[in-house]
Amino acid sequence: MAKAMILAAGQGTRVRPLTKNVPKPMVPILGRPVLEYLIEHLARFGVNEIMINVAFNHHKIEDYFRDGHRWGVEIGYSYEGVRDHGEIVPKALGSAGGMRRIQDFGGFFDETTLVICGDALIDLDIRAALDEHRHKKALASVVTLEVPREQVQNYGVVVTDADGRVKSFQEKPKPAVSISTLASTGIYIFEPEVIDLIPPGREFDIGSELFPLLVAEERPFYAQTRFFNWIDIGRLTDYWAVLQRVLRGEIAQMDMPGTEVRPGVWVGLNTSIEWDSVQIVGPVYIGSGVRIDPGVSVIGPTWIGHGSHLRAGARVERSILFEYTRVGEGQRFSEKILSPQYCVDRSGDTLYVGDDRTELRWGDARG
């Protein structure tokens, strides 16, 4: 079939504060890391040898996935870091540089390899993508999707000829100067010879450096335009929008946990909810150990993480509450991402507990 590499060494700065303490691929969707859905999807297509490059907060990924046997796959890790004044500190080598490091160490890339960014949900037909790559005798393939012109600056874009061969590539262009609206989805297929083009021992990026090199050298480099769900969590605003779609049931293969106690309302174990005196309008998920006091309103799509506490008269609508979040009595939160430490609105503006710019009251339900 093929091997796979998942890119997971970045800092995830555009989704802070969600990534303050966890790597971006570990940001939860329906209570499970984004990366878990990717690994399950690879396993579904028989791709069972997976390398993950890691750097920032790498233990969070390694401690969760370990050797991968729970998912029927084999997972290896490549840590990217340097020694600085006696301390080992993370330092990502770039998406392509990380591949070269793995190859120089143990020669992992000895057959066709699927390379995937670890921060998106996908339902790509991997077998069809590999078949097209091999049929065209491509050295490299990039899976693309059309995006609105105003969004091109978030992606790398490609121009192809009639056969799909990539003729030019721009990394995150401004809409006014973009040559195309065909965006790279961060899903690549490489033959082992591609790795030889990457300079060893230094930072090197797939989009801004490797792809222009492939074009300049006129290597067999193709874009595939496939129809599939690609849900990118590149920015904080994407995360809120993705959760809303998932809770509405718009994304296949993403089942709500818990028990559906009434239409559109799922509940985990051992909750304390005053059902007779609360208003809950689905789709809503209420995690285990959640306490909801009398007079509370929860309007979906809303996710309430385990151990949270909504105090009397509070109203939460179209929001995501991470585990152990306490909402103060009579407080109203609409279209927010809320944790015990911070509150983020859907445009990405962040407030922290105790911030004197707001009268909103929330905190840690464990206290």
C-alpha cells in the first residue's frame, strides 16, 4: 500500500491559546485529538506504518499514542530539537527538513509515502489518490481543493497544465497577486527520490522550498483535485466553526459520545442535571461528571466538557466548554470557546480569568 508521515512538529501559534499546553494535533474534537481521527483514517486504508515528527509538547502526543497498537498501526517518532545552554529545546526543522532527518537516520522512506499535516480532518479516498499518483508515474503529488479567492493567503496555491502537472506554486499569496485558487490541502504523496532533493541538516519547507524546486527542475510533480471533506483547523476561528459543523452532524464518521437521552442531547456518565428546571436545546453534548444547576439554559450546537459546572441561571449558547470549566451564576456566554483559564470569541479575541476588561465570570470547576 504505502507508508505515512504525519507532520506534528509546529507550534500552532495561530490557534493559541488552545495550543498553550498541547500541540496543535492534540486539540480535541468531540473529546478526541484531531490526530486520532487521522490515524484511524490511515488504518482504515491499510496504511499501518506511520512516522510522526514532533517538537513542542511532544510528550503529549507520544504519551497518548505510544506505539499505535491500539489503532492497529505501528507509530514511530522523530523529535526535532537542539541543545541550548545545556537544555534540550524544541526546534522544528520544517516540514521537508523533518522528512530528511528521518531518512538520514533510518531510511524509513523506502516506498511511496503519504505525508499529511496533523491539524485537519479528512475523509480522502487514499486508495484512489495513490492509484492516480502511480498511474501518472509521479515523483510527487499534492492533493488540492478549490478555495474562494479571499482565502488563498491561508494556503499554498498551484497552477497546473491540462494533465494536472504543476507548472508554478505560490505559498500563501495575497488575493490580488494569487495566480490560482487551487489550494494545497497539506496532503502529499512522495516517492523516496524526493527526499534526496532536500538538503540535510537544516530547516526546509515543503510548500515554500521543496515544491518550487520540483517545478524548477521539471520533475514529474502533479496536483490531484479530489472531492472529499477537508476541514482545516489552521486558525482559531476555524476551530469554533469546525466544532459547530461536527455537533450539527455534518461530518461523516464522527459519532457523538455518550447516550442520547432526548433528541439531539447526548450525556456522559454520572451527571447532575436538574432536568425539570433547565432548558437544553440540541445538538448538545454534556460530558461525564457535569453539574447543571436550576435555571440554566444550554443552546446548541454546544459541547460541555467533563467535570464542568454551570451555576444557577447561566446561559451558554453555540459554545465549546473544555473540561472542568465553571460558568458563574447568571452569566451569559454566546459563541465562545471557554476553558478554566481563558475565553475566546469566534473572531479569536481572548480574555483570561480575572481580566478587568470584562465582567464575565468563569473559572475552574475543580476549585
